[in-house]
Amino acid sequence: MRNVGIDIGGTKIAGGVVAEDGTILEQRRVPTPIDPSALADAVADMVAELTAVHDVRAVGVAAAGFIDASRSVILHAPNIDWREEPLRAELEARIGRPVTLENDANAAGWGEFRFGAGRGVRDMVMITLGTGVGGAVIIDGELLLGGNGTAAELGHIRFERGGRPCGCGQRGCLEQYASGRALQREAADIAASGGAGAGLAAARTSEGIVPAAAMARLIAEGDPGAIEAVHRVATALGEGCGAFQAVLDPQLFVIGGGVADLGERLLQPLRSAYATAVPGYGEHAVASFAIATLGNDAGLIGVADLAGSRAR
Amino acid sequence: MRNVGIDIGGTKIAGGVVAEDGTILEQRRVPTPIDPSALADAVADMVAELTAVHDVRAVGVAAAGFIDASRSVILHAPNIDWREEPLRAELEARIGRPVTLENDANAAGWGEFRFGAGRGVRDMVMITLGTGVGGAVIIDGELLLGGNGTAAELGHIRFERGGRPCGCGQRGCLEQYASGRALQREAADIAASGGAGAGLAAARTSEGIVPAAAMARLIAEGDPGAIEAVHRVATALGEGCGAFQAVLDPQLFVIGGGVADLGERLLQPLRSAYATAVPGYGEHAVASFAIATLGNDAGLIGVADLAGSRAR
Amino acid sequence: MRNVGIDIGGTKIAGGVVAEDGTILEQRRVPTPIDPSALADAVADMVAELTAVHDVRAVGVAAAGFIDASRSVILHAPNIDWREEPLRAELEARIGRPVTLENDANAAGWGEFRFGAGRGVRDMVMITLGTGVGGAVIIDGELLLGGNGTAAELGHIRFERGGRPCGCGQRGCLEQYASGRALQREAADIAASGGAGAGLAAARTSEGIVPAAAMARLIAEGDPGAIEAVHRVATALGEGCGAFQAVLDPQLFVIGGGVADLGERLLQPLRSAYATAVPGYGEHAVASFAIATLGNDAGLIGVADLAGSRAR
Amino acid sequence: MRNVGIDIGGTKIAGGVVAEDGTILEQRRVPTPIDPSALADAVADMVAELTAVHDVRAVGVAAAGFIDASRSVILHAPNIDWREEPLRAELEARIGRPVTLENDANAAGWGEFRFGAGRGVRDMVMITLGTGVGGAVIIDGELLLGGNGTAAELGHIRFERGGRPCGCGQRGCLEQYASGRALQREAADIAASGGAGAGLAAARTSEGIVPAAAMARLIAEGDPGAIEAVHRVATALGEGCGAFQAVLDPQLFVIGGGVADLGERLLQPLRSAYATAVPGYGEHAVASFAIATLGNDAGLIGVADLAGSRAR
């Protein structure tokens, strides 16, 4: 049976019809409207188009933000400025089919678990390194939602006591040390320090940003400043994964998002740092690490599959 | 249906027949033998005595240490010097009934979840503050075991980067800052610092230890050094609970073990520290805190109930 | 008996027919194709041309990267983006002769050992200072491969605790302090520091690089900044050689690669630093130092000879 | 065929007849004479007694110190104050059988490789943590002697630039950070620091030494100062093993000597530190770690077996 997945991002809405094996049969994209009700219309229109030619069981919608335990209400979606939005009921009325909401990081984690890097494991943690950090936890084949629907906020465990302030209101959150934005920050700090930062300094734009492509080139060239930046981010993430290991004991960590394109350049120092943060390292089995395989489609595919399974 | 629970501690073995409502119908205690095979004999004898007069479905055995994912083999029990001990098969052969093994912290957590402070919630974290830290996690009504059987090592998330070394081989583990031993250490440090530590210094034995009774007295008297020590431990634990909140989103934290006898003296600074470590604190529902209610019987009761449910 | 040696570099493939005394009888060069299968074609074509007119026993292929213990599979060749490439079987099928693979640094070391600076010794270490560091170890006349095929990673012993990050995922590796790239980095640091760095600063390009020719000129002129840069690199390498002495006790160190063109300018401070890092220096015989003599042909010659000896 | 092994220690000479399977058939012990010629007499007498009743092929003698490449001359044995001692010829004349000399650390390493923790591997490194550090390297089933007979001085690679002075004349040698004496030093430093060092301070003798038994008890009790001391030593050793991995690529590290009695308490932090010092950790196979199994007999057994194989 086919399902529709909709992934609401900060700049565009992506939607697709997803088969039971995770294949995308048809896909659409529109810009994300700024107005919330226009956004609901855009989602409904996209679902209408996709269901006109495909026989679809259920509709899943992924969005950034906190979602309540019943997967009905968006408690707070910072990027879209939603609060306590009963989106599920509104969409079900317009669409005439069961709708499920899910956090975008959970959707992507479920996609990788079912059809990507996580196939075949039962206990998995996915960490999506975009601008910030998205987390998803699979326990014994089930997505961890939490008692209030807000589990797997993996970017917000404390990495450094009294450390950098975070948008979540606390200090020292892992996200401030291990994310796309953190990589930019480390690159900027190193560029400013002179010496080894000359390559980064030369690649900086007038806004003080080192574009991802330039960063990738510098890393491939072995530029010491760029490698230092990656090492710092990977070390923070590896230590964080040690904490997730202690609490959750997954079989596999899947790393996704734009920063994961660094591949082994990221995973090597990450694994070393992880080994310094797992209790009793070497005494019992621990988790493996893999790069995500579904790319930007993970959320769309995952939320479609979740919708299908919740509609059963 | 009744079940037997056995709790193997460092100094004594406690066993009991437990009714379906968690009531202990009959209880025994013997010293823990040093020799592993004498220990298995002692457990088998105790079970034989308890089952002579009670109709029992299953037997649960709780012990400190890592237990494999099938709850059959003790991978490593430092206190009893067991490694790769296939205790379940050995006990089943001697006892003639289904046996289940469980980590003592998990057993206590399950006991509190089913019959103690955690009744009525679905998602709970229990932290047992003895000499070290024991952790148990209940997710949607199920005990979290982990992909390799070693989840919920809650005392071993990193609290301080590059901090105090831990018996687990790493540095800065929460257990080194929030446990009975950590409370002793903080008391010793404060005593050594003079000033506010005068009360603690006077109460110290020649081995440099402040006995628990003296500690309790000093706290009741409002001794500034003793209160400082409790505050440090509570702060560390509260920050750790912030991390567990971010990852697991429980409805309730239950605090047990000897240090939990401090009650609100512990919980008050703990909740404040927790509020500084939960992402988006105040924006969505978070967990409550409660002191455990079953005391030392939690493990025995919990493992009996687990044995019954696994034998079904 | 003659053998063919092929040296796959980042920009060109060099191949030659090598006599039993190490003489190159005929040589070819083509650009390195970007596509891996085109690369295998290019190697096979070059071998076909070379064997059309020479009677050849075996074919050796040298490439940068990790090679498995059986010298059959390239585990990871970063420059060519190969992973788990069963190149030996593929080439043997195309070429119809026994093929052996070898790491380029090992091939060059073997070449120098058999026909270059290392003739006549039994225990030798070769260090190739190109952009990075290549290492090869000869023990009692045999090339050291290691239990997993990855021995002699001499650029990756730790030189400085907590030091500069390395592309290998660790920190403080010798390669970050003693290599062509390290020489560039030291030159840039010295140029930025003003004073003695004026000569280097003037020679820098707009990308912040001091070209090798300018560097050589400045050294010949006795420019204090350029000499300081060489001294730093030589010191790091000498200290590293002290560690190799303690572990391996070679009779001879051979220094090759582009940086070795500095000759005694490099070896003099290197030997002094070595004397500060050898246990019991002056109490027992230690190793000598020599500059490599085969230049860029060392790898081609070495791998041809290795192929011949392995085919026996 | 049987062989005699003699292990000359600082305080006693141990000798034994060793069967081909490594079993000790008969054993003797006498105090080590201070005078060198009395020592040779004592060895000859012990061999005479042991060979009176056993049919013996060859005699191996193990002693601390540098031994020349032909295994004939003790170049320098600090504990016995020997220099350029042609001990082999002298003993062969007295004993009338082929004699081989070997460094005690090499002998112990060979013993473990043939009959202890290293059975079944081809490439192994043994590190003996006594007062100092002894090293032995097995490559492809052969003991590494080095070009001048002084290889495997594993305690003398540099751990810290500009660090603690070493008896070998250099600074920062690994032995100053990872050995029995280093453990004592760390314990003394921590005791002196107050606070967490109270347990160590209380256990110190009037000479400022924490006896091994007291150290073991404190570690078992989780004393924070004692655990800190072990962690420091294990970290240094783990980083050192990363360097040995990069150079030698062994399949197995065997840790012996008195400090190895700490078992997993030592190996856990050691493995974590090792993971931060191996190039490309996680990308290719690396070594395992094991505690030695032959105890104090390793040297005697190993040197007997070496003597037998060299006499063949």
C-alpha cells in the first residue's frame, strides 16, 4: 500500500508518493509559504495532486519542532512560528485521509532505519547534522517519542559546563559544538587565529562564512585549519555519542545531514572520541557508525512509512 | 500467581516470595559466599526453601553487573568477580523452574515502576544513589535493555570534560559527582578547605570519612559545609537529569538508594539544576521528581515481577 | 629476469621494465585517469606495451593507500577514491601475469634498500617526505607488512600531545610537523610573525604559499626565516627517528621525497635532534642517516623487484 | 627435547628445565650474587644441577640490559653493572653446551608468544610493566632483535616533549609515565594534593610509598585518588601503544609485569587512549589487548625455548 509523505522545510515543501519498499514513485516541490494557513493550503493541494493518480492509504507530515505525544498538535515550530497548532485535525478535514505529524528528525531517522543505513538493526540512533542537530532514537524497532512527545533532543545534552549559550535557553549544548553551524564557527575562529587558518581566511566570504564547497576543497587538500575545524566537531559529537551509548546502548549510530558528506573524515576522529566516552570501553559490545544513505529524501520517505504504519 | 525474587548483594543475599500485587509474603537473608559456586548453591537452597511452602511460577535473580541481551549470562559482575557466567542455565538446572537474570538497578527500577513511586506512569527513569549510581529506564511500560543488554548506565554519562577518573575507565562520569561516594568526597574536600568545613572536619573519622549518620545530623543542624556537599551532589544530578530529559523525555524521575533518604534536601537543589539543563525549559511539559518508596526491597520485588512477566 | 613496475601517482602513472640489477630498461608515463576503471585500463595498456618487447616475469603496482595483508586488495586509497578494490585479481585477469600490489612508500623503501642508499644493510627505515610522510621498514632483509598489512605508518606516531589535527583523525601526528606541507606551514607561520620572516613574507604568493624554488633560494641565501623553518621540520623528524630507533633499531635511515633535496641542510639539525631522543645515546651503536639516491624512480624500481621476488 | 632457562633478576636467579610444550619440569632459585664472576659461577652450578638429571639440548640465559646482535655479549646491564661482558663464551666453556643470551623482556615476550597469551598470533608486542618498562616485538613469528641488537626499547619512545627526565639520558620517555614506578609517582603526587588523595595519603608508608597491596585495596574500593593514578598510567600506555600500532601493526598487545595484575582496571582506560592514537582508527583492523598468563615464569620459559630453537 502506498502512502504520501510531506516534508515541510524552512524554504520548500517536498512531497512524494512512497511505495511499501521505500521507493518514491512521484515527487513534488513548492516554496514554503510564510503564512501558516497558506502553508496548510499548500500541503493540502500537494496531497490532492499526489492522490489524484495514486491509491494512497495515509498521509505523513514532517516538520521541525516539538510535537505532542499523540502526534496531533505542533507545540512549537520555531522556523514556521507555530505554537499549539492542531495541524492534524485541520489537514485531515481538508484531505479526507488519516494524517500523522512527526518531527523532521524523527521522520528522517525512521526512513534510514526502515530503508537506509539502518536496515537490519533493532536499536539505532540517528543524528542529523544540518544547521543544527536533529536526533531520532529507535528502540527495539519502535520510534522513541517520550512521555510528552519530546524525546531524542540529542543536540541538547550538555557538552561543556558553562559553555556556549544555545537557542534552547541553556548553556553548553552539544549542538553548539557539533553541527553545521558549529563547523562554521570553528572555521571562523581558526581563520581569525592566523597561521594555520590562512586557507580558511582566504576562502571566507565578506560575511565571514566559509562556503561548504570551499570547506570541502580545503579538507581534501589537507588544509590544517579546515581539518582542525572538522576534528573539533567530530570530537564533540563522538563524546556525545558516548553519552547516548551509556543511556540507550544502540547497535548503530547513523550520521546524516550536510556535514555527514565529510564521510570518513568525520567518522575517524568521531570514533576515537567515542572510545574515550563509553563506560567500560573494550569490555562489551558497543555500537557501529555509518553515514546515512537516503540523503534529503529520508524525511519524506520516513514520514510516509510512519503514516502507513500508524494508520494500520 | 507468585514468584520468587533473589537479590545478590555484595554482603548478603536477600530472597522472597512476591505476590502479584508486589507484597512480600515471606523473606530470607544469608551472607554472600565468596566462592562463585557456593553462591549458586546458596541461591538454589534459598529458592528451595521458599518454594517448599509456596506455589511459585518463576524465579528472578538480581545482581550487580553487565548482563547479556538475552538475560542469560552475566558478562561481568565486578563485586562477585564473575565473567561470562552462564548463571541462568545453571540455576534452572538446579531449581527446575524458569529463571531470569537482571541487573540490580533495573530490578529496583522495575519494582518502583510497578509497585512504588512510579505507579501510573508509562515513561520513567530511576536513579539509585548508593556507593555508585544505578540506572533504570522504562519506556512506554517496558524496561529498556539496549541492543547489547547494557543500556541505562546512567552514572556514566560525562558530567565534566577531562574530569575525575571513573572505575569504568573514563573521565568525568556523573557517578563521580553524584553518588554516595561523591557525597563523601565533596564532604572531605570541604572539610579540608577549613572555614565552612569545620563541622565536617570535626565529624571525620581517622580514615577521613564522614559517617552517614553524622552527615545526616549535620544537615539537620544546617551545618553550612554539609549543606554545601549536598548541594554539589544535587546540582550534578540535576544537570544529569537534564540530559536524560533531552534524550528520553520521561514523565517521572524516581530517586532511590541511601542518598535519597535526604528527601527534599536533595530534591530542591536538584530541581533547580534540572531547570538549567532542560532544552526549552518552560516551553513544554517536563518530568516530575519523586523519592523511591520500596527501599531495599525494590530489587527483590522488581526481579520477582519481571521473572513472572517473562515466564508468561 | 625482468619485471614491470607501475607507480600510480595522483597526477600520472609511471611504468617501466626493470632489470635484475634495478636498471630501468624502458619507461612510460600517462596522466592518471579520474575514473577507477579507466585507471585499471590504463595500467593494463601500459603493461601490454611494455611486455610486447620485453620478456617479463611479474608485474608490481604501487599506489598510495592501505593494502591488505595478502597484497591483493586496496583497502582505502584516498587520492584515487578506492575502497576495498580487488585490484590484483582484476589486473591479473587483464594482464595474464602474476601481479602484486604495494603501498607506494613501501615500494620506494624497497627500491632504495635493494638498489639505492640502503644497499648492504639488513635493517633500514625509509622516510619519504613529500606533501605528507611515507614510511617503509626493512627488518633482517624483509619488508615489514604488519599483522593487518598496515605497518610503517611512520608519519602517524604522535609527536605532540594534543597537537595539530591530522587527516588520519588523530592529533599531533609527526606528519603535521615533518613533511613538505609542514615545511610550508612553518614558513607561513614564520612569515606572519614578522622580523626574521621578511624574506619568506616577500616570497609568498597571494595564496600564502612559499614556492619550493623560492624556499630553496632563500635557504641557499641563508635567510633566517627559511632556515628556521627547515630547523623546525628537521628537529621534529629527528625526534621521530629517535622513537623509530627505540622500537626498531635500524642500521640506517634513508630520507627521500622532495624535502630531502635539502640534503645536509636537513640532515645536520636532524641528527642533533635524534641524539636527544635515542635512549642511552652514546652507549651503544645507533643508526646512520643518508639521502635517498633513486629519486622519483624508487617506487617503480622497488615494486618491480618486489613483484619478481614474490612471484618466485 | 628439553632446554634449560635461567632468568637473572636483580635479587634472585631462577632456573628451570623446560619441556617442548613450555612446561617447567624442575625449578631452582638462588639469591643473585653481587660479584659478576660469582654470578657466572652460580649460573653454571645451577645448570649443572639441572642437567644432572635431565637430558638437555641448550641453555638460555635472560638478563636485564643491552645484548649485542649475535646474542653473545652483554653490552650494558645496569642492574648487575656489567659492560661488554662476553658472558656467552664464558658460560659455554663452563657448561659444555650451547648457550644463548637474551634480554629479559625479550625472553618474557617470547614465552608469552609461544606458550601464553600470544599463542596463535604471528605479530605481537609484549610490554612488561615492572619497576620500569620491558618491551618485546614478534614479527611474523620471529623475535625482533634490531640491527645492533637493541630493538624493542618500548619504554623509551618519547611520550611528552620536554617531559620528565629518564635514566636513559633523555626526557619524556614513556617509562616515566607508564610503569610500576610511574604508578607510584602518580600516587605520591595525588596524595600530596590533598582532597581526593586522602586514601593514598593514609596508605603511604613513612618512605612515601603506597605499597602494592594497599594500592590494590584502594582501587577495589573505588578510591578516587588510586583510580586517578591508574588512569594516568593507562592513558600514557594506551597512547604509546598507538605509536607501536602505527609502526609495527601487531595483531595483539600482551601486557605483563606486576602492574598488569590490575587487569581490566588497567585495560579499559588503556583501550580508550589507544583509540585516540591509532591513525585511521575504525577504518581498518587494529590490535587486541590481553593480560599475560605466565607470570614470573615467562622469562625462564621463553629463554629456554629460544635457546632450543637457536641451537637447532
